[in-house]
Amino acid sequence: EYKIPVFKLLEHSIEELSRRRMIILIPFMLLKLRDSLKKERTPENMEALRKLVLDDIISVINENQRAGNITAADAGRLRRLIRKLYGHLYAHYEELAEGGLNDMMEEALVLDIDIIEDEITKRVTKQVTAQVTEEVTAQVTAEVTEEVTKRNKEDTIKKLYSKLKDAKQVSELLDLPMEAVEKAL
């Protein structure tokens, strides 16, 4: 016979979870209002959801981050989990969207790290684009220069040959191998 203790999450408060250092479970406290909002989306229920997320859950996560109980990365993961759970559980209700609660939640759960990550991505993209453009420009310029030089050399060989009528003499005057002169002609 095994006896395994059961922890009924929704029977405990967010503060108790924080005190017991069970911070990882805090996003699941969103489940507390699932049944009441499923039945009826009254202004009181919507306000309770707003208070639960913004005032209780987010503030406890921020407090634990400041206290050093969790890292900034952990706090970010918890906020992303809250965003996903909120989207899965509540975002589809028209009353929440019309009441602006979905937008408010999205704004509250946008992380500083998300903003920084977006800025870094834009900056890196800009740098990489500039670098690639510079490299391609240099490569194309080198290819065009090489082609123009080759054509000029061939034109010079042809003009000189038309005057001298002797490929060997053209080769000696231009200091080019005989094969290059013959190829140009």
C-alpha cells in the first residue's frame, strides 16, 4: 500500500503557493475562474479574472523575481505560460474581447524581454542585410571589373593585330602569352 499526498492546487491561495516556493504552479491558478466564466461572463466575473491575472498572479511573479526566488528567464517563461493558458481558456469569449480584457491581458503579459528580443532581432537583421549587401556589391563590382578588363585587353589585342598583322609581335608588345593573343583573335 502506498500513500501519496495530494495537493489540490485550486484549494490554495496564490500567496500560499509563493510562500511554499511553488511558483511554477502559479499560472495554473487561472483555472480558478474557468467554471464560473464558462457558465456566465458577468462584469463581476470579468473583473475577478482581471484582478486574478494582473493584481495577483503577475504581482507574485514579480515579487519572487525581485526576491531572487526565480530568475528573469523563469519569470518570462511563467508569463508566456500565463499568456498561453489565458488564450486557451478565456480569449475565445466575445465578452472578454469586447470588454477589452483580452487586449489588457496581452499588454500586461508582454515582457520586457520580448521587447528587447524584438529590438535585437531588428538590429541584427539590419546589420546582416547591410553586410550581405556590401559583400554582394563587392563581388559584383569585382566580376564586372574583371569582365571589363578582359574585354579591353581583347579589344587592344584586336586593334594591335589589325595594324601589325603579326600575333607573335602583339604577344611580345603586350607581354602576353601567345595562347591569350590567339584566344582573343
